[in-house]
Amino acid sequence: MSKTHYVFICGEINQEMNQRIGKRLLKIALEAEHGDQLAVIIKSDGGVAGMAYEIIYAMQNLEMPIITVGHRTVGSAATIILASGQTRLITTNTYIVHHHSKLKCNVKEGLYSPKQLVDIALTLLTEVKKMTNEQEKIWRMVTRDSRLTPAKIKKMLKQSEGGNIYFDAQQAKKFGLVHDIVPSIRTLPAYLKKDKKEK
């Protein structure tokens, strides 16, 4: 009989989280049988995008259907993981949050020669370009198979107050960021069981 394996991503997405999830996925790889599926419940404000991609690659290596479920708040890097599911769900009263990436600069105060100032400026320009490319990659990922585009997200961010845009469960479904709304985590197992039978 097929089984649903659960993974919980709660809190900041960082190296520690990546290692913990990696161990859990390895255990699932050893236990899973043909026909099983993976359900990833996400409750996170975000974290490091690179760590999010590593978690996604580890999930995909299981070669089983992936269902991602947003719960409470799914922001920043966590939205990448939500978008990676073949089936994307969200619980009632959950928000998906997108924002502009911010570049942190750490330049020591002091006197600099013209050459040093040029070097600093070139370094900053390189970092800005790198950050912009990474942001575009994230927006392409989170808007895939949806009614939104990276350009639309950027426009919405420009028009937003505080540089954040929020999608509640109904809006997320309307724009195609998720496929369906689940009343609560408690009802998720029954929903997945029913959905699998219908397929």
C-alpha cells in the first residue's frame, strides 16, 4: 500500500536546516517503496536561497511525487521550496510573502585612494548584478505554472508599501501560486488520500 512521507520545514532555512532535512530525506529514501509520495509542510519566513535549492535537489533525488504545503507564513527563500512541488497546497489563513532582496554593504570608514574607491564601486556593482540575477531566478521559479510573471511581481513590489507583497490563500490560488486550499494541517492526510484515489 502506498504511503505519504512527511517532511517539516519550520524556521529559518540555513545550513543547520539543510543538514536536518537532508538526513530526513535519506531516511525516507531507504524506507520508501514504489508509489509513495513526499509531502513537505513549510512554515518559514525564509532564509538562504542557496540552502533552499539544496533542499529542493535532495527532494527531487527521491524521484517520487512531491506535494508542498504552505502553512501560516511562507516567505522569501521558503517560497522557492513551495514552488518546487508538482502539487502545491496552502492552508487557510496562510500568507505567501515576496520582497526585494537587500544588499548588505560592509565598507570600513576611512580615507581611500581613487583606485581603492573604484575597486569598491566595481565590487558593489558585481554584487548588485549577482543579486539581481539571483532574484530573477527566484521569481521565475515561484511564478512558474502560475498567472504571474517576474515582471508582474516586480511591478506589484514597486506599488507596495514597505517593499512586501502578501498573497492570502484565496489570492495564491487565484494567481496559480498554489493548486488548492486545505482547511488545516490536521485535514491534510485525508485530503492527500482522497486526491490520490481520484488520480
